[in-house]
Amino acid sequence: MNSAAMRFDVPATSARRVRQLVETTNTRAAVHGLTAYQLDFSAPFLADYKDPYDGRIVCQRPTVTVTIFGEIPRHSGWTVVARLDHDEEGETLLSLFPGLPEQLAAEASAQRMTANVCHGCNIARHRTATYLARHDSGEYRQLGTTCVEPYTGLPIKGLEALWRFGKLKDSDWDDSEGGFPDDLRVPVAEVLRVTAAIVAQEGRFYSRSEQWAKSPTADGVEAYFFSRKAPMEWRADIDAEPDATATAAAVREWAVQGYGSLNDYRHKVGQLAKAETVDPRHLPTLVSAIAGWHRDQEQATAERAARNSKPQGTKGERLTVTATVTTVIELEERHYGYHAQRRRLVKFQDPEGNVYVWFSSAANVPDKGDEIQLTGTVKDHSTYGEVTQTVLTRCRVAERELAAA
């Protein structure tokens, strides 16, 4: 007796539907005395998901391998191995019994078949479908629908029910209705590589709070994976960015180090970076890791440079320097009667690493990261930790003029 077995992959979210359909099919077959088929699912694994529109591998999808197996219905040495559908133009489409062994499938496919022929009743008439039956002796018979059961002893209704297993294998399990399925997962390494490439091309990371100035970096990353309108040339430029992979690896290592941190953001980013894939709805959080990494890199560079800081000028001397704002700290307000004076500690660092400090009561001060031209009077020289600082007063700040390209 021959066994049938079918194996095919479906999204893990569709496993329940497959089980229900197999149970329904077995119930119908059992009504006609046929033995139920067994069902087995593999452990979930990640498989590449291709966009059905352009064939591009978008990301990955949790998937299971389905195995449906059982005995091919047999009676008195007869089995039904194929269905023949005949169209109006005289063409015949052969559909093998689901899960037929390869050798038997090849043998059945090689048989000569004629439309409208039935070896059971030998009546010539128009038929839209016939069946190919095989005896253990190797004999084949082409039978009309009504002759299958009288000739082989096998219930045609039960066989037609089992034929549904072939439709399960060929079904489209994607219910996204033209969009992308909700259960897709994007490889973390790929997200960070694309992020690093976009940041390198645009010069810096743009948060969603800066939409007024530039398209957010996270939107660009999402477009790379999921926008069907994104130009292929743009994707190719991103893929060609030479240092993106190395930067992505460094960002991921930095992010993972924050896992378990008391800082909620660092812990969340670390948790995402530790995984192999990420849910698309968490892309903006993972993408933002590159901004944190860059800040830490810049801070580390500034701290190394600050160790070489030297006192600048002499007390009372008026200095003008080009510097970058490294720190802005709110201090306790001073009160004069009913008037409160706002005070801030602003630190600057010039390209040589020299550190300047300004205790400002001005209405406006530059923001951290601003590159400015600073003019102030040397008030004192001090040491904070191991860093020598030049304390300035009566400062005037102007934005640094960028050199012409």
C-alpha cells in the first residue's frame, strides 16, 4: 500500500487555519469510509519574504513547515492516482493525487489519455473530468466520474474531499490584501546597516521632531524596506555605502551594552539590538540607537581632547575663539526682590580641546552641539576633575559662519 505525503511552508500565523481545513477534509472523507490523514507542524523558523510586486526580499517572516501524510485510498488492488480535467479546446490538465510518491507520479504522468474516454462503461460522451485508476498489477484505466466507485470500489466523493489537500499546498496564505503582512520581521543587522548608510549620506541623524527641517531618518529606513515607490537607484546607493556595515556593528555593540540599564531608553534599545530580528513597529526606536552612539562617540572624543586642555589668555584679556558647545546646565535662579534671574553653565571646547566655561545670565544661550564664535573676558583659570578650564565673563556669542563650499 502506497503512502502519500505533502510538505509545504505557510506563515506561522496560518497554522491554525491549516489545522481547521485538514480536520474538515478528514471529516468529509470519513463520511465515505476513508482513513483520516495526519498533520504535523515544524518548529517556527524565519524565512525570507519576497514582495509579490517586484520579487525583492523585503525582510523575514515566521514560518512553519506543514506535513500532511496518510495512506492513498485503495480497494481490491485499485487506487485512483490522477484527475483529468478536459477543456472545450480538447486540452487535458492532469492533477495528481495529493502527495503521490515521485515514482508513481512519474508513471501516472506518462500514461496516454484521451478526452471523453471511460474504460468502465465504454460510453462515448462529453466529459469535463475523468480519473486515472491504477491496479497493483500495473494496469491503468481511465474512468468517468460515475464509474469510479463501481469499478474500483472507492467512493468518488471521499476522493474529491482528499483532493482538497492539493489546494491547501497551492493556496495563497497571505491576507495582507496588497499591503505587507503584519507578522514580518526585519533583521536587526540590516536595519542598522541601512540606518548608518542614510546617516552617512545625509550628514547626520534626523529625529521625527525635526520633520520641519528634513525627512526623519526612521522614515527613510522604513521606505528602504517597505515603500514600493522608493527608487531602486536610491536603494543601490544605500547598499553601496562602504562603511555602513562596520558602523552598524559598532552601534549594535553599543546598544547591547545598555541592556539591563536603569535608563529605560538604553534598556529598550539594548533589548531590540540583542534580538536577530525586529518588529517593523519598533524600527524608529532601533534606528535612533545610531544617534545615541554618535553622541557617546563625540563625548568620548571631547573628553579625550579635554585632557589636553590648557589655560588660555590672561585674566582680564579679551579672547575670541571658535568653539563647540559641549554642555548647557540650568543653575539655581538668583532672586532680586520680585525679580528672578535665570542662570546657566555653558561649556565650550575649541578644536585643540581647550575648555571654556561661562556662567551666563543672558536671556538666550546657544544649544549643545552648536558651533559658534565666542568672545569673552578671561575671569579665571580653574580645574574641574582633571580638566583645566578657562572661565570667561561678559561673553558674546555668534553662530559660526560656514566656509563656502
